[in-house]
Amino acid sequence: MSDTAHPATDDKAIWEHHRETIRNLYLARNKSLSQLKTILEENHNFPPFSLSVYESRVRDTLGLRKKLKAEDWAAIWAHSRKIKDQGGTPTIFFNGVQIPWVKAWKEIRRHVTRRDSAPSGDGAVLGRRPSHSRVTPYINTRL
């Protein structure tokens, strides 16, 4: 194994080694997968993987994603509704960035059905999860 090149057989180690760089480029600087691929291959000595490999490694190996899933919006709606019923204003963060309520409401209407709308648990506060954590939305179940 050479110190200057990453071996193609040690695929997961390459991604883990550059986790923070990839997170910064993909999430903080909002680079597309195509731009991420170009930067990593030109500046970080990455092997020429296909774009589909980048997509699966960023999503599955590193756990990074730019959008919430439908079931995430259902959970957010359930907790937000309870907070609103108590007279509060929910604050939603994803990847360390606050999602404006107008955008959140649009996504909730798009993804949540009536059967998903019943709140679960005994209360929640939506807030910021530490930046080093996974990308799932932070829902603190303590009031």
C-alpha cells in the first residue's frame, strides 16, 4: 500500500478518512455530487469512481443526505403540532441549518397523510442537534 495513493480495495477507509471534507463540500458548501467527485479526484487523490458510487457512499457509508424522508416529516409534524397546540413555535434544524416554517409546512403538506398526523409520545421540542451527529432531525422528547 502506497502512502501517496488510496488503494481501490480499501474503499470504505478512503471515505472515512475524508468524511469532514466531504461533509463540508456536500452539505455546508452545497456542492452537487458531480462537483464533489471532481474536487475529490483532483485535489484529494481519490480514485475515479462512478457518480453512482459517490451517491451510495455519501448516503450509505457516511450517512449524509440533503433532504428529509417522508417519515421524518411525519415525525416533525406530530411534534410540531403538539408544540403549536401548547402555544409554542417549533424550530426545526436539519444538518445544522434552520428550516423556515414556510418550507417545513410545504414539505409536511406534501409528505404527511391524515393517518400520520397523530402525535406520538408525551411531548417534544425541536431543536439543534450537535454538528458531529447523524443527519436525522433532532427531536428532544423532554419538555
